[in-house]
Amino acid sequence: MAAPSGGAPPAERPIYRLGDRSIRNDGVHELVRIDENRYVIASDRRWVSLIAVVASVLAAHGCALAPPRGPDDGLTGLASWYGPRHQGRPTASGEAFDVHALTAAHRTLPLGARVRVTNVENGRTVVVRITDRGPYADERVIDLSYAAGKALGLIERGVARVRLQVLSVSE
């Protein structure tokens, strides 16, 4: 790389550590620290302040900015299932919804994330892949495909109390 017109070599850009990942400041993207464990990367510096404010408000109201990390950091709440009337319709990931696949909808987890869902009432577990956004009922934390709901034993009742544990996050 050629030196700038002043003859000095370009300044080394800082590297930020995010858990087990490193992000080098490329001079275009800005890393905005929300709290000691949460960051947002902004691609346009004009938006950095707005993103920081919005992320802080969301964090203050308990909205997830990053998936739970440790074995005891799961999320507990109500799960529901969705099925036949959505068969074949496109999901947020772009793939067609399949009632027989072990998939789910979540509001904030990255599409492609794999999550262990445990029915806390009967102990049954299933691993699903996040392919869609939802649920849209406030008291629910996840919408499961028919197959996942059946594996957890919640088809009859329609909802069940579950615990989520993020296993992997697809980038």
C-alpha cells in the first residue's frame, strides 16, 4: 500500500474484541458500545448517535440486542406454533415455510441461529433453526413450526412455557 501524500504510513486502526471475535475499525464502520457486553456496528457515522440512543432504550426495556451467551442465559416464556395455513409461504429468511421442518420464528435472534427449546412443563426438548420473525403476540417468546410444536407436546394446548438456549448463531 502506498503511503499518503505526506509520506507517513497510514495509522493503524484499532481492533475491538467482542467475546471471541475481533473487529478492526475500517474507518467506515463505527462500533457503538451500548453497555459492557453489547455493541452495535454502524456503517454510516451519521447514524451512530441515533443507533446508540435506540439501542440504549431497547436495552433499558429488556429487548435483546445480542443472543444469550452462557448455559444459564436462556430466555423463558410462552411458545406457540404455526402450521398449515402458512405452508409454502416465504419466511423472513427467504425460504418457504415447511410445517414438517424443525424451524421457528423469533423477534431478535439472527436468522439461521440454532436454538434448543425445552418445554419446562414436560421436559421435552427440540433444536430448531430460526427462519422467520415473530411471534406477534406480546406474551410469547417464540413461534414454532408444527413439527417442533409436536415434538414439545404443545399442539393440543396451543401454547406452553419454554426455555430457550442459543446453540449457534449463523453469520
